[in-house]
Amino acid sequence: MKVELLGNPTFGHAKVLLNSGERILVESGAMAAMSSDLQLKSRFLGGFFRALLRKIVTGESLMVGDYQASQPSELLLSPSIPGEVRHLSLQPGRSLFFQGGAFLACTPNVQLGTQFGGLRSFFSSEGLFFLKVSGHGELLFNSYGAIVEHDVDGTFTVDTSHVVGWEESLQWNIRGMGSLKNTLLSGEGLVIEFKGRGKLWTQTRSLSGLVGWLSRYC
């Protein structure tokens, strides 16, 4: 399998070149174009109950498209929002966390679960749960806006609406911006404080910020 990323960072999409017998699982609605010989089946990723839980708590699709090649084939994937697409090769024993909506596609040996964000996340516009990605294989994820990769070594704080994902090696805690007054009146709301050493991905734009801006004109 070969992955080519095109259109980054504004209108990212992925061209996936599959060899005969290879498969890839794709977020519902993300297929933009494909070779006519590709076989498609709809399935629940991880089983019905895990897929249903993921749908309820993170907003991901209930079902994914399972594309299998019978000969060398091409599949073009486009996220529903403008921004960047990234490709990672996961190794066994490495887990990642992502905000809901960041998943685009993966190979069959990658598992998607959910992680509770704590009671404070109830007050966050990003939701109560995160996606937990583990296993081994190829992973494609996307953002709203460009993706910035950070090598954290110590402490790093990010607004909840700008977090895309992070490595499991980082400890994290959702908190306010100092005092209750600052949290409520600064416009920043809740943040995630990361500690330790590992990679962190943030996005340059915020969907909740866009919704808030548009609401002034509705």
C-alpha cells in the first residue's frame, strides 16, 4: 500500500494505491473517487456495540467502508471539512488519542476505541470522549485547518478546540484558564495541559470558533 497526500494544508486529501488483496477501512462518506474494480462492503468497525458507542460519544460514523482490491487500484479520500490530512504507520504497543472527527481511514489491524475525558470535559465544546487508536498498520487522520506537530518535553497547554491528537506517553488533564473568572470571561474556556515527552498534533483553526463567529450573523 502506498499513500500520497495532496492539497495540504488547506484542502488535504489522500490518494491510496492498493495492491491486490489489500484492504482499507474508510470513514463513511470520505470516498471521493476510486478504481471501478474495488470491492466495497459496509461494516461496523470493532463490532456493533463498539461502533455504536463511538458514534454516540465521539460523533464518528456508525459504519465504515471496507474497500478491497482484487488488482492494483486507486482510492481517493477527502474529509468533510477543509484542512490537512496526515498519514502515520502505527507500531505495536503504540497508542494515540484523537478528538472526535479526526479519523479518516485505517488498515484492518488498527483498532478504534473510546477514552473518557473526565467530568470537566462535559463543559468543553469538544465532547466528553476521545478516540483511542491502537494496533498496527496505516492510519489517516485529518484536521480543520493546518496541522502543527509538537515534540513535547515538559509541560504544554492547548485550547481544547485546537487539539487533534497526542501520543499515549503524554499525561493530560483538562482544566480552566486559571481562576473561574479567567475561565469564564477570557474567551479561552477549558484547556488541556500535557506533561511528559511525546508527540502532539494541533490544528490552526477551531470549528467551535467558526460556529460562534457565524452565529453572530444568523
